[in-house]
Amino acid sequence: MLNILYEDNHLLVVEKPINVLVQADNTKDKDLLTMLKEYIKKKYNKPGNVYLGLVHRLDRVVGGVMVFAKTSKAAGRLSKQVQSHELKKIYYAVVCGNLKGKGHLENYLRKNEKTNTSYVDKEGKLAILDYEVVACKENLTLVKIDLKTGRHHQIRVQFSNINYPLYGDARYNSNYKKGEQIALFAKELSFFHPITKQKITFCLDLPNRYPYTLFK
């Protein structure tokens, strides 16, 4: 079932489920963009192809709030907000270890296309985030993250690089145990409506599963 958070003639704001692709790839698994196009087609009885613009992404394993554009004009204006960092994304993650206080992480990241992973490399692209510790429990830390840039696997790589890898991260946590689900969630999204110019914010509750339940 799709969780539609907001809809008008220009926008569609939804909760992306975990382990669902945002856009189709060579796995041929069902993706969110296709599901949403089918939803619009059925709801409004639209013939032919449905337009839905993808303006930002989430990793397959990550859930949380996303906005899609229902017109090309809205897509263009939202994409500009992504580029100018006016579209704000707040993530919550659970990292391994007892992290303290607040911090600012700045690295240069490069993507390995063959392995679909990223790594710190001075020849890479600048990656910036700010974080604030919310709580610590059982050698795990809940962290609020203000993502400033949108590099591939950025949060996962940057926290692994300071030796606080994300819980359940199969790629960047050497202590990952099979069956764990990564604890990274796109909790909040703010942007200016592409037509009315009003600032709007969407916020989700943390998932009701371990390890988030430690902090409820």
C-alpha cells in the first residue's frame, strides 16, 4: 500500500518503503516511480503515459519521505531547489558506538561504478553533512543528520569513515550481520511549493522496528 502524504495538481509527496527501488533498473523489480504512475493513471482514469518527474532519490534499502513532480514545470523548479540546497533533507540514522554531541563532516567522495559503492578520495566530489546526537543506548547512537549535498551513499560512507558505521549497513559496516535492516530513514523534507512558493515541510515518525524502538 502506498502512503500518500500530500497531493495536488503539481506534486506528489509519499513515503518510500524500504527495499523498494525508486526507479527501474536491470533487476526488473517493481519500482516506486512505476507504482505511482499506475496510482495516478487509475485514480484519474488517465489514458496513455502518465508524467511523473523524479527530482531526488533514496537508496533502495532506505525508506522515508520523497517528493515527485506531476508536471515538467514543477520538476524543473524543484530540481533547481535541489541544486541550490533549498530542498532540505533531514535523515535519522542509528550508528554503532557511542557518538557524542554535534559534528560537521566534510569529505571528497568518489563512486566505484563496478561495485556501486563510494569511498573517500581527494579527487572525488565534495560531500557535506551536519549531525546532532539525539540519544545513546546499548552502544548505539540515534543521530539527526542535515544533509547538505547528495552524493552516492554519502551518509553511509561518511559515518563509516569516522568509525561509526550505520547499524545494518551491509556495504560499509564490517560487523554487519545477515538479516539486519539498515537504520537510515529520510524523516523530514522541506521545500518551496513550485507554484505557490510557500514553504512546506513533511515529517514522518521513525519506523516501528529495531533499532529505532530502543529510542522511543
